[in-house]
Amino acid sequence: MPLTNDINLTATKRVNKPTLKKGSRGIAVKDLQKLLYDFGAFALTCNYGLPEVFIDGVFGDDTEAAVKAFQRQRFLKIDGVVGDVTWQVLYRVSSGNLPILRKGSKGELVSRVQQRLIISGDYKGNIDGDFGISTETAVKTFQKRTKLSADGEIGDRTWTELTKIQESVC
């Protein structure tokens, strides 16, 4: 299930940028690389270095790895392609458009939350995409640990805390 179904995108929020992928070149790639550097996405990869190495307008292996790291961190589809959704999140146009997840929610986004909660040590269950009792309990534990209201629902503040959990990319 593509994540774009989970995020409410409207035509008024579209970013006027081309779709970029490995092999793309030009000013739009430089813009992308600057944004990724500002977000620290190159530091989330295993082969980061000086910014001038990366901001060259060429969408190569390093840029693709940074895009995937950024997508992983922000709960986006991890494909290394920068389309409308990734651009919007980079420009923070769609921040706050992640849905509220609660007991009974199902799907890929729930699976990604379960993965993050395993990494944080708050969830010991299966990654099954089903927001059941064990996921709700893990969310409450995570919320208490991060000093949020422990209601078991994933809203804006919980999403913000979940994005801080670093997944290993190496």
C-alpha cells in the first residue's frame, strides 16, 4: 500500500519541482542536496563527508542514500525517488498531514511505526501492520518515556518524537 494514500495531498500544496532519481542532474538536484544536507540526511548514511562533496548537482549514490535515509526517517515510501510527497516533506508543506493512528488502524504506516518502536525498545511484538493492544501499549510506553500524554494514539507530537528514532542504515 503506497504511503501517499495515507497522506492527504491537495493540489494547492504541491511543490513545483521535477521528479528526481539516480542519474538526474541540474539545479533541482542541487536544491535537493542542500535540503538533504540541512536536514542532516547525509549524516544518516554510512558514507557521509564534507558538504561540498555532495552539493554538486549530480544525483549519484550518495544522494540516493541520503534520500532513502530521509524517506526512512520521515515514514515515507523508501524508493530513493524524489517525487511530490518527498518534495513536500522536504519543504515541510505536508508536515502535520500524517494521520492519527490508534487501536484498529492498519497498514504500511502502522508497520513502520512498529519498526520504530522495536528500535526504541518499546515494542516486542510482530511487525504486522495491525495497531492492536500490544502496539497501543508500546505507544503508551514510548509516550511516557518521551514525556508526552500517554493516550496510546499517534498524533502530531508523537509523530515528531518517532521521527527522532534513528534506524540503522548500515
